Amino acid sequence: AQQQAFALGHDPEHVFLTSGMVMKASFYEAPRIDRAQERRKLGLDAGLPTGIVLFGGHGSSTILKIARKLGETESKLQLILICGKNQKLLDAAKQLRSRIPIHAVGFTPEVDYYMALSDFFIGKPGPGSISEALQFHLPVIVECNGRTLPQERYNAQWISEGKLGIVLSDFSKIDRAVEQMLEPQ
């Protein structure tokens, strides 16, 4: 793109190299919130490790499987479930009975707010979600297998190579991955 700009006659002083995903401006700003207070507003525990579970704007029933599996563990944690535009999924998430605190929301333009309240990310290895999570310094847990979109498979490899999180062959092992993520070391 830089060479194309020069070839089109643009002044080198007005051509800037960039890389990465373009995100909403609020993802680049340091969050100015009281995490403990905001967690309490959502009915969550102020001090528990918090995972955000997000599978894009349309959600995925995998969110419920993850929440159920983590609710069966002894881990001390809580979850924010972003269900997207899937009202049926949101209704089911709000009806979940679990030993861990859960806050479920539908489609929201405030993903940055929920990420600011979180300590780790669980979701698909999409470039947008991963970029947003990493901008908030959230380690990620993603799945990569034959059902993973071909264009997202390299993202999972990149996460492993960069030690930016955990890549699972499937989310049936999410309990072990979260336990590993919560270990102090």
C-alpha cells in the first residue's frame, strides 16, 4: 500500500505505515472505570477472575456449552457471556443455573466495556475478537479444528507461537485450559 501511494504521487510525509486490525477508538484508550464497582453493578463478584465469552455478532450455542462446563468445575471464576443478535441464545444464557456468577448480554456496541471488566477471553480465533482482547491485554483461549474457518486457522497458530493464550482442539477441554490460565505462573 505504501508503494502504491508513492506511485500515485502522494507526498511521503503524508503516507503512514500501519498494521493490525482497525478497531473502535475506545479500544485504544485506557479504560477509566472502577472494575470492582462495575462488576458489582452487573451482579458479579468484584474480586473473582472474569472471563468474557464471545463468538461474534450472532453468537454461538458453544457459549452455553462453555458456561455449563465451567460451572461444573471447582475453579473460582465468573463469566460475561456476549450472545450477539441471537435472542434464543441470550434467553437460554439468562436461564442458566450455575454455581459460578454469570452475566449475559445480547448484541452490544460496548464490547470494550465488558473486556475492560475481564481477565481472559474465550472465543473463536477471529481477527477482530483476538485483536480486541489483546488490546486489553487479555490472554485468549480459542479452538482450532476442522470446523474452524480456514482464514482463522493461522490466527490460532499465531496465538500459540506468540504465547498469547491457549489453543484447544475443542472446547470440551475448556475447564483444563481455564485452570491453566488461572495458575499464577
